[in-house]
Amino acid sequence: MTHAFKPDASRALSLLKACPAYKPSPLTSHMLQGRSLLIKDETNRMGLGAFKALGGVYAVARLIEAEVGHSIAPEAFLDNAVKDVASGMTFVCASAGNHGMAVAAGARLFGAKARIHLAHTVPEDFAVRLKDKGAEVVRSGDDYEASVAAAIEDAENSGATHLADGSWPGYTEPPRLVMEGYTVIAEEMRQSLEASGTWPTHVYLQAGVGGLAAAVAAVIRETWTVQPKIIVVEPVAAPCLKESAAAGRILTVEGPVSDMGRLDCKTPSMLALEVLRDYADAWVTISDAQAAEAVKQAESLGIPTSASGAAGLCACLMENAERPLIILSEGAVQS
């Protein structure tokens, strides 16, 4: 199968390993409700508390590299000449919180600026954390889609670099880089699983616009020795990937605001949809109440997370997979 997104985990890993904050996140086995499951714990990733740290920091680095005009890895994190170029760049994006945190952290790392558009529904805690990372925060619109539109307009008017984690016709390179950063998660898991020899039968991947799910699914299908079933998990309020895959085209779905704020996206990423349409085996939707129960189950294992972070665990507990693997994608979020 030919896709516009071609995973290159080794390329992403080679750059991110040069970042002082990088280390592999743990993949460990746990007993829960009488069965064993593998958990990839992203709740402390790079000090930012979510998997999105990989995509935002990596994409910022590669976009600065493009501006410099030559490869900057791995010296990028120490090169003053690179920082001179970066100091004249501003990265703009919309976020439900964690993507903005990653972009802000990446911008600060290289000496660039960041401006993050948040919908009014995003908790103020995220705005405070973004400002602490040196980002300018703008409240834009009543939902994520409105903040995306505001970020696009901002970049067009200001000349800033728009760094979204979703893609659409005519806009693919920045989100492709974000997804390439996420491939590191699947490569870390592959290395651990190769070493142990115990492979999962099912992998549950939560999805908002779909970047994480597609990046991990692509690496699984192209590099894992033993192939699991891949299940995509979305909120009942926002099954944009499931509905779009069924229709064979990008759809914008309607629904109420979900407690799974980082997954409450009504329009999928074009790149992610293309990959998941071919590589996913099943699509599952979960309610806010079910996700809240999964948060409690994760806490019983000593891993605090959010409703969004526990979405894959939630779907796993609804089924009876033999050897499931789930990703706890973010830490507990204070609202």
C-alpha cells in the first residue's frame, strides 16, 4: 500500500536522542481484572506529561532545519547559529493542550517563539502551563475547530509558521513531521517486544485527529515481526475517523463536547485517515462515563491519567483480547 505518510522511526529517533529530555518511556506488564496487559506509559514523556512532546519538539526541529538549509541533527540542541535563525521564527498552532505544550517546548529549546490558540473550553490550567513555557496564548472560538481556523488565519496574516497536528488538502508537511515524531513510540515498543519475545495480539490506539494512531499503526504494519489486530478508539461524541473511513472521504461529525478533550476532534487528519483506513482492523467508540471508569482502573495500577489518556485502556477492558497492549497517552490533567 502506498501512503503519503511513510514512517521513518530511525530518522526521528536519531534527532530526539540528542535532546537532553529524551529517554524511552516504559513498556511494562500489569495484571488488571484477572488478565495481563502491556502498558506503554507516556505520562512522563520528556517532562511534558504526554506523548505529544515527541511530535511537537521533533517537528519544530525539522522546520527550523528547513529554514537553516542543512541538517542540524544532532548538534541542533547546542548550535548557536541555529538558534540565531530560530530566534526569528514564530510557531503558531491550535491545541487542546498537549500539542501546544510540545510546540512551546520545542520553540523554547531552540530560541524560537510560540503562539498557541486555545478554544474557550480548554481548561485554564493548560493556558498557565503554556505561558510558563514562554508561549503566547490566545483564546479563539468555542471549540477546537474554531481555534484551528484562528491559527490558520494568524499564520497567514503574521507570516508565522503554522504547525498543526492535523492535515488537509494543501497542508501536509508540518503534520507529517509531527506524526514522524510519534513513530518513536512504536519503535521503542518494537525494540522491547523483540527483546522479550512476547508480542501483543491486540493494540488499542486512541485517536483525536488520528496522528498518534496512524503513526503507530504504520510502524507496526511495516516493521513489527508479529502482527497484532489494531483497534482505533474514539469518543462517542467525535467518531470522525470511523465515520470518514466508512464513507471513504473526510467527514466532519457533529456531537457534544466530550470529557476526552484531547480526543474531541470532529474532523480527522487527512494523512492519518489514509493510513488507518488501510491498517486498522476495528473501530470502537467509548462514552465519557466508560472513560472515567478506565481512569480509576489506571489509578489502581499507580498510573494517574486522564479520560483521553485512558481511552485505549477503556476499549481494552470492554473486550476480551488475549494479550492486549494499550498506550496511556497523557498524565492526569488538572482542570
